[in-house]
Amino acid sequence: MSFVNSVLDIVYQRICTNPTKPALGYLVDGAYCMITYHDMGRHAEALYRHLAATMPKPGRIGIWAGNGWPWLVSDLAIQLHGSVSVPIYPTIGDDQLRDIFAHAKLDGMVIDAANYPRLSAHQDDLGDMKTLVYIAKNAGDKTIPPHATSFEVAAALDPAIQAVTPELWQANRMADVMTILYTSGTTGIPKAVPLTHANIVYNYQGIHHNLPITSDDSVLSFLPLSHIFERTVGCICVLGVGATIYYAESIDTVVRDVAIAKPTCLISVPRLYEKVYQRVYANAQGIKGVVLTLALWIGQHQKTGWLRSLAHRAVFATIHKRLGNRVRFLVSGGAPLLPKIEVFFNAIGLPVIQGYGLTETSPIITANFDQRVGSVGKPLPNITVRIDDDGELTVKGPSVFSGYGNVPNDGVFTEDGYFKTGDLARIDTEGYVYITGRKKELIVLSNGKNVSPLRVEAAAAHSAFIQHIMVVGENHSYLVALVVPHMDAVFAAIGRSVSADDPAVQTLIMQDIQRYSRELAPFETIKKVAILSDDWGIDTHELTPTLKLRRGVIANKYRDRIDTLYMTQKKGQLL
């Protein structure tokens, strides 16, 4: 891999070698319009010139917008300007927004026009911003103030300037902070994570040591670019090899957009893969279920031959078609992927590459390139990991950040410089890493037993009837769980339409939980469940943007339901 001076230099090398190749695609009236690598660079330089005119000195510029090519071009322009980008999640809550504005002290902002009313409500936290660029999805939007400039104007191609400027893209920025990310977190205030160009460049190089992506590939992008997983893996790693990014119109239109884009790989958090899995099983009742089970057995044991071809024609081809019929492999990150999901996709011919990491590590630490089910893989070649005495995974390498910018760093690193991930793990004799839980999330029962909720939830989540589950039990004698059911699968199994509070739903789900928890110790098994009728989401704050559980938020929201589960059990209640 050739030497590079920055993240910009990674992109510039492809602008030079693949100038006319499509880099970015966006939907207009149901068809993708393409932007070449060369024009992507020209758009970024045009916006850079606008930033330089309105903000002569580099500073901090927020990007508060949904996924799309304007986000990426804005990021490149901010880098060209020498400023630090501060991504903000599109669905962020006002309390976290206030914390970010108070610390970041932004000098400028690129913002979706729809977000401006919320921005204006925080004027007291913002100070005097020198530049404001808005991305308008509706031409008639009247909420933007007159001093703001539309992205369409600021990033417009100038016919008089055809070439990009090499010295802008090739300047050595390795030591410079490229971005400050505020971790969404499951508790507490957002922590400011500064990442340098070097951090991300070295992570990119470590990922590409084995990632099987080439210039012939294309991806569908729908995860928030404000999260470092999508930004590093779904953006920089894709552009770095000269591949093509298609942007979904929204996360709600992924099924439609994947059929239009026909990508060769998907990069996602596990939730998308779980939904595909659940839909397949919900539609596989009776004889269809028998056929599915047989086909998956063949898929696991026969990689070639007539039996494999038969299973593909009978079952697998339909799933491939729903994903555009060209997908070669899947990438999963941001949260744990259940082994059953990994086995399923491997069997149908869509191998899963599972990555593990944190915002603080730019983000990838390990990757499972060879389908070792249950493991998050081996460390990248430029990363060192170890397990400390208390079972915590610690990591050292050039992609690890240097420390938080807004909170004390006491206890963040070991005395010899290893970053404490907060995750409990084990490493087998071949060097494969297995995440076993989150250190701060351990549940201590009243009998002194320690329980990893991740382990218990992973076992129960094998049930096709469970969409979300959270285990509770701190200071109690047994575990209970809150369950959001997958109602399509429930309807199919029960044979009639039911509501979440129907006793038949609770019986069905509890039986499945018991079935999949047989390998757990008695104290790790769930004794009672509360079936919830409302879904959990990012907008309603039960989930982080990478779809991890916000345990504190959920526990507070459903405190009464949890308390009810711990009331004196009825006669005959299983405990």
C-alpha cells in the first residue's frame, strides 16, 4: 500500500487514477445519478473556497445532516480547509446537543435545513458562528436565515476551474486532528473523542490488509456518517480502493434502494441482517420451514455440487434477489452479531465479515475475515490486544486516540499505555477474540453472582419471536427481561392476530427463551418477562445510533413493569 499524508491523500490518489469512474450515487426520481471521482474532488474544493472566504482561519465546523453525498463532500471540504469536523447525529436529543455545543464551540455548521429550527433554539449555546451552509431537501424551506448559503450554491462546480489542486490534497496532515466525535454512549454526557488523520489512516491500512473489496465493488450507504464505523469502513475504505458508494434515500427505503443500486457488498450494523433473518423465518412455516431447514443444512456442509445448487434455487436465490442479486459479502459492525445470524448468511452464500471496535479506536480493532462464528476475529496487523487480570480487553496501536477532550482521562489507559475498552473478552489459542460482556453492565444478583446481560440476551435472541430484549436483575435474586416481540413471527406461529399482552404471546416467547437458555447456568436464566407493545428506536432514545441498548433509559421508562415482575410470584410461577 502506497504512502499517504492524510485521509485526503487516500481519496486524492483515486481522483488521479480513476477520475471518470463513478464515486457517488444519489437517487432522483427512482434512478441513481452518479458523481465521478474527479467531480467529487471539484465539489469539495468549491465548498472549501466558500469556507475559506467566510471563515479565513481554520476552526471547528459541525456537520448535522442525514446520510448522503453532501455529507461526504462537506467532510472533505472541511479537511481541505484545515478545520476540524464535528459530526452530530441527525436524531440527537436536546440534552446531548446542548453538551456538544457547550464544549465544541463551533465556528461553522453544515446543516440539513429541517434541523435549523432546533439549531436556532440553542443560540445561547452556540456563540457567533462565522459560516452556515444548509442542505435543502425542499426548495420552499423558509426556516433558513438570509446569511446562510445553500450547499447547492456553495459546492457548485465552477466551469472555469476544471482541475483539483494537488497541494491541498497532498499536504501532510497526519498529526492534525481531523474530527472530534461525541460518543452517543449509553449513559452520561457525550465524551469528546479527537481523532487525527494518522489514527484513521492507520486504521484504514489495517482494515485493507484483508478486506476483500476492490475497485469493481459498490456499496449501499445508509448508516449515519456521523458514526466512525460508516465513515471509516463504509466511506474511506470504499473510496480508498476506487469503488462506488450508492446512498440510500433513507434508512426506511433500504429494501427498495438496494434493489435499484444492486451493490456488491453491504456494510451495516446487525439490525439489518436480523430483520432479513426474521422475515425469512416468519415466512417459513409448515413445509416451507422444513425446506428452509434442509437448505440451510446443505448450505453449511456443501459449498459446491448439485445439492448446493438445488438449495440455492429453492431458497437462497430469493434472498439474494431481495439484496440486488450481486452481493458478494456482508460487513457487520457497531454492535454484536448473533452467531445464528452469521451462520445463516454464511450458509446461503453471503459470507459475513464481522468487525469489532470503538469510536476511540477509529474504530476497528479486530475483524473476522475467515468466518470463525462467534468470534470478532483477530486484531488488525497494526494493533496489539491483551486481556487484563479482571478480564477486560485492552488495546494499543496507531489508530487508538490520545484521550478524551472534555472529561478526565483517569483510568482510561493502563500504566503502559493500553486503552481500556470496557469490554470483557477472551482470546483463544489461535488469537481469535470473543467478546463476553460489558464490564460496566455486569449484573450483580443479591446472592453475589455476577451475570453478563449480553450473554443471556444473546441466548434468548435466538428466538425468531424476539425483536429486542433487555435483561434486568441488579440486587435481585433472579433475572427478568423486557421483550419487544417480532409480531409477524408471533402471528404466524400462533395462527391468529394477537396483541402483545395476550397470554399466548408470553407463553410462546417464554418457552423459546427456556429452549435457547439450556446451556446457561441456572442463575443466568430469565424467570419472567414483560412483553411490550411499543418498539424501541433511536428517535425514542432506547437505542444508540448504532442500535445498542440504552439500559438506563429503558430501565427508567419501564420501571413500573420491572417492579411488577419482582412482586411476589403467583402460585406455580416458574422461578
